[in-house]
Amino acid sequence: MREFLTAHLVHVIAAATLISRLGDIGTTFLVTPTLKVEANPLVRRFGWRYALATTALALIPYYSIHGGVVILTVSFIISALNGSEALLARSLGEERYAELHHDAMLNMPFLIGVSLQCLPGLFCALLALVLSLLFPQSIDNWGYDIVMGIMLSGIALFIFYPMRFLSERRSALVR
């Protein structure tokens, strides 16, 4: 089995990247079918067609197998985070789930709220930093690609979650 995977590694990484993108898109749909609580502003603005178009990222391994590993790492992490919210979102319904998030963001003191929104990104980035310090192998190492995926996930979360928080707070001031 290992020989087969090694002989077809680029296809295996491309398939895993496609699965990870479909996981991200599918779990996003489970949480927010209308994208009302989507944290990524590009997906929120351009909608499902854009989200589905990101499955083309599964072609990246044919250009850079290492880039594919980074993309699949990011997508699997985001899928896991989305999946952790799916139970609550599906049981409440998107509208009530969005209201719950909105109310929580408005009722939380500003500095505490921003800080809490930064935690997922901070912890991902810290994990990547620790892994890079513990395993400082060369840039051609697969571990490096996974660390970069974890770091990029952390950076995205560190940007998108607080951005969403600030957007909710700003929209409440406008009302």
C-alpha cells in the first residue's frame, strides 16, 4: 500500500486536498447555508460559487506538491473548526445561531471579546511555532509544509475572527 501511495503521491495529495476543500465547504454549509455567519469575508461576499470554485485548489499539488500539503492542512483545520460548530448551528437553525453569536459579540466587553476571538488563531500559530522549533529540518520536509499550513490557519483565524467581531460591533452601532 505504501509503495502505491509513494508511486502516486501527487495524485494522493491532490485527492486529499480536494477532500479537505470539500470538507471545508460542506461543514461551512452545515453551519451557515446562507453564509450569514461565515468568517471569511471573500466567501461571504462572493457566495457559494466562489466557495465551490476553491475546489480548484486541489490542482495545486500538480504545480507544487508542498503547496498542496499546506492547502490541505489549512482546509482540514478549518473543516474541524466548522464541524465543532455544526451541532449548535443545525439544532438552533442558522437564524437563531446568528442571533446568538451577534448577541454574544454585543454583550461581551470589547477587549475581552476581541481577545477571545484571537485565541484560536493564536493557539494555531503557537502550535506551528513550537513544531518549527522542535523539528527545524530543511524546507523540503513534509513536516515543514504541515507547520506552514497550521501557521496559515492561525493567521487566517487571527484575522477573520476578530474582523467578524468588529464587523458585528460596528453594524450594531449603525442600527
